[in-house]
Amino acid sequence: MPSIPTPHAGRSEADDANFSASPVPSSVRLGRWQVTMSYWSLLSAMVWLFYGALAASLYGTRNAIMAIILSAVVYSVINIFTTRLGIRLGLNSTLLTKTIFGKWGSALTALLLAATTLYYAVFESSTLATAFHLYFGAGDIRIWYAVVVLAMMPLMLGSVQSWMGKLNGILLPFYVIGLAAAVIAAYVKFGGDSAWLDSAGIVPDVARSLPGWLLSMILYLGLFVNMPATIDFARFAKIEDEKFHERVTFGWVFYIGLFVVNGIAGIYLVQSVLPNEPASEVGVVQAILASIGFFGLLFIVVSQTRVNSVNYYLSTTNLERILSTFSSIRLARIFWVSAVSVVVFLLMLTNVFHYLQTALNWQGVLVVGWVGVVLTHFALNVRDRRFGPVIDDAQLPTVGIGLFAWIVPSLIGIYLLESDSVPALLNQSAQLIVLVLAVVSYVVAHFLTRRDRSGADGGPVGREVSGDGLSTAPQM
């Protein structure tokens, strides 16, 4: 593992480690398996099991499985593009969007990713605390919240460049073995018939404005937060490993495990162990504990340790980026980890499971709009794909045209989700509507302002760098 040099005098240790204000130079790019094992921490989140169980509970098992497979295909295809952006340009998701959203508007990218991953840290930590509480059957749940947060803190101080990959590489086999053991034990203990496949879901056909498989896919659109996360990790990868990472680390191999294996396992566990109860995060924990007991508790500990290393890393680094946008103050990583831990604990006290679906829906709308605008921008701008977007604040507006193409559709999406007066079709397809509106809005804004931009630019604004930063690469 290479050590991290100091590329610019006067920069803080936090900036050097996370490259929050500059591209990751080729001299410190990481080996393929270190990047893979760091990012694959996401594989072990309980939320993937929950999403599968939730989709099946709402719209039926067969519809959910079809949606899971199709979602894996869609995510894999999109991530070919986001992986190339991250690797070839070496920029984090905030820097990558400065041209689109403006020097201050891009801070909302960091805020979105920080808030989303912090919420997932709350979600996953609450799962672990609930597992302890259910297994031991004693103690105030708030005490278990505190135990989990305090135990996690020392483990969350690592980074992609240090030991995150090693930690998660060691724990990955235990997660795979634990998940397989839970499914096998559930089959032995609770019957091996095919009843779980025949569940029709609690939402009747007359209440479905679209086919069940499509509604399940729309549910999975809410997980588009993986796209900016892909960029933030891919920037550490070497150019020569691009094809590997497109297929394995961030591509179809990853999504088979993330969505297909985890999703179907979650469906089977909940439908087999708790067939008469609606899917819930607590239900997934109960099913695992009922299947393999103490080993189920260890399995949940391993899974939450792995996934929270990513949640804490992304939330802390993005909070650093927000501060650096508006201030020259630089704080040590231990401060950010401590601050995130305090916020996680306070939010855990609100009982995150009570507002789970609302939070996931709102986050889904915002991140879908972000992905639509960003992918459209780079699809329309060959120059930015090849040379990299402008990241110098002196050359950027405070707010870019892309911000309106992101925020306005997102607000419309939230209204569609929360209003009781909108038709069911619009309510149930809000994320899809936001995606279409964001793409169309940005295309219109792009062509309306093209003449002004070309007159001001006068030529390539980026640069191709071969040895010490961005890497010269073929066009995408």
C-alpha cells in the first residue's frame, strides 16, 4: 500500500488523505483489491435484505425478484459510466459537479451524500442495537444505542487509503458464510416449501397504478445514492484496472451480490420465518436471530461493522467538503468521526424505524434528480468527459444552471409523494417522474445557455494530465 504524499504545500492532512479539493494523483492510486474490498463494505448492509423483503411484502415475491434482477442490470450499466468518470478524472463527486451546480451549489452534492450516508449509519447502527436488545432481552434500548456507537468509533477512523480494505476483506467471508447459514437454517427450521414464492403482496391489484415489478423497480430507484458513492471510491483506482472495476468492483458482479443475493435472501428469510407479519427492518433481524441464534447476532455484528466503515467514511469526508467550500478551517478526522457518532446517537433516539419509509422516499427523490442531471451533463459535454470539468472557483458561478434542474424536479417529487390530492399514478411513480424531469430540464437549460458558455469559454477549460493527476484516457 503506497503512502500518501503531500502534493501541495500548505494543505491540511485531511485534504491530503481525502483529496477533497484536488484530483487523486496517479502516484497514489490503489491496487484493485484494496479499492474492491473497501467499496464492497456496502454488500453487508441489512438495508439490502430489507429492500427485497419490503418489495415482496408490497407487490409480491415474483414481482420483487423480477425487479431486483432488472435493477441490477440498470445499476450495472449506469455504473460503467460513473466508474469511468471517477477513475479517469480522479475527482470526488463534489468537485465533479462544480461546473454543473456552481461553486456553492456543488456543496449540496456533499450535503446530499453526507446526509444520506449518515442516515444509513443511523439505520444500520439501530439494527445492530435492536439485535442486541432482542437477543439478550434486557436493558433499555438507549443503552444499546450508546454501546453500539461507542464500540464503532475506533473502527471508523480508517480510510480507503489505510486499512478499510483490509478490515472489510477479512470480514467479507464471515458475512457470506453467515448469510448462507441463516438461509439454510431457516429452510431446515421453518420448512422448505415454495409458499414464500407465492406471496402476492399486501397492495391489491386495484391499488396498483403500474405493474408490480415496475413499482418494485421504482422503489429501488431510491438507492441511486450508490452512483455518487461509486465516483468517490473509483477515483482511487488505477487507470489500468478500469475494466476490472467496471465489471467487478462497481459493476454486474457487485450488483449480483448486493441486490440479487441479498434481496432474495431477505425475501426468503422474512417470508419463511415471519410469513404473517409485514416486512420491516426489525423483522429481518428477528428472522436471522430465529434462524441461527447467537451466530445470527455475530453475523449482524460483522455486517454492520463492514457497512458502517463506508457510511462513516462518506459522511465524514463529505462534511469536510462542505466546510472547505465556505471556510479555510480544516479539522482532524477524529473530530469528524466523533461529531458523526454524536449525531448518529441522537438520531437513533428518535427511533429511526418509525419514519424509515418517508426518509428513504425523500432521499430517493433527491438522489434520482442528482443522477439524472449529472449523467446528462457528461453525456452532452465531450470536453468535460475528456479534459475534466472546471474546479477552480474563480472560473465558476456561485450557482450553476444544473442546480435548478436538480432541485425543482426534486421538490415536485416530494410534493407528489406527500400530497393526498395527487392521483395514485403520480404518487407511486414520483421517483421516475423526477428522473425524467431532471434530464429534460437540464437538456433544455444546456441548449438555451450553450451560446453564452461557448462565447465565454473560448476553448477547453480542463486539462489532460498524464503523470501526476488526472490520467489521459480514451473518450467515454
